[in-house]
Amino acid sequence: MVISGSATIEVADGPTLHVGPGDMAVLREGDCTTWTVHETLRKAYAINQ
């Protein structure tokens, strides 16, 4: 979950996500991503095994 800031996350062979405060995304193990940070990001995350 994004606490503050904004970014674009490009998932190879998948969607392009534009995230900002309050947004949540699920990234899976093995996803190849490219992050473009537009404003300094503060985020909370969880890892499930």
C-alpha cells in the first residue's frame, strides 16, 4: 500500500500500474518489474509465503 508519493510500475508481459497514496498492488514471485518513481515513495508491504 502506498502511504505517500507516486510511481509507475511496469510488469513485464502484464499491466502498467500508476500508484499513489491509498493504492494497493499485488506483485507475484518471479514478476519482472520496472519502477519509475515520480515522487519519493513511502509504502507498507507484506510478504506471504
